Amino acid sequence: MSRPMEDPRGFEEVYRRTYLPVLRFLRRRLPPAAAEDAAAEVFVAAWRHLREVRGKELPWLYGIARRVAANALRARDRADRLDDRVRADYEDGAEPAAEEAVMRRLGAQGALDRLPAQDQEVLLLVAWDGLSAHDAAKVLGCSSGAFKVRLHRARRMLEAAVAEDRAQLPEVGLAADGRTR
């Protein structure tokens, strides 16, 4: 990370460059309104902990966002136990992120949803957040080697789930005139 982030203008430049990726990261984990609040919390925490930064800004911010999202989910779970209506309100008003809509259309969302949460996280950090294995490992707090093993395992599990889904689809053939039978 460059040292200019320590002054207000440098931090503002990093904020402008990284806010949308951090928000997208959080929107996959939290309801839309909660994601925006969590993004604000990420940057407040980043400002407070500037001296702890090692390496690139985005993986460091994703690490903070991951912890903020986990805290928000724990708080939400506590609130859900107290008031089931909160969960119903969220489910009725939530709109899926653009990536989720595309995944559903491709039929891969179901396969991804069946994977354990840890494997989903590994795949999403690389596929949707565009992080290298080295940077994604920093987000998860593990070594690059461990992350690569987790990524390989997650990819194989996703391939198996997609293959299983395809095997369950009915055969569709073309008639001699080119129409679907």
C-alpha cells in the first residue's frame, strides 16, 4: 500500500477507487441496505487502522469487510431470534445482485448454493472479486498455498455440482427442420 493513504486526500483517493468493489463484496453477503452501512463501517475501520496496512489496499479492505459482514450477520441472527418479522421483511424486499441474476440464468446458482459456505467464499473472491490467489489468501487470513488447495477443491466441487445438474436436464434434440423437439 502506498503511504499517501495516511493523509486525508490519499485516503479519499483510495476510497473513491475501492468503494464500489467493497460494496459489491458486501452485497453478496448482506441485504442491500445493510451492505451500504457495512461499507461505511469498513472505511471507518480502515481509517482507524491505517498503520496496520501491509500490501495492496483492496485485499486489506476485503479482510475488514469480511469481518464487518460477519459481525452484521451475527447481529442479524440475534435480531431474527427476537423478531421473525425482520427476516420476512428482508426476504420480501431483497433484490439479487446483478451477478446473482446472471448465475441463476446460467443455472449455476443452484450448484454454487449447494457448496459449503467456505468453498463459495473461495470461489467468489477469485471469480467475482477478481483477486489473485495471493490477495484472496490475505483476505481469508491463510497462506497462498492453503488458499490454492482450497480453490482447487472448491472448483472440483462446483464442477461436480454443475455436472450433476446437467445430468438431470431432459434431452433436447433438433428435428430435421432445425426445430427443437
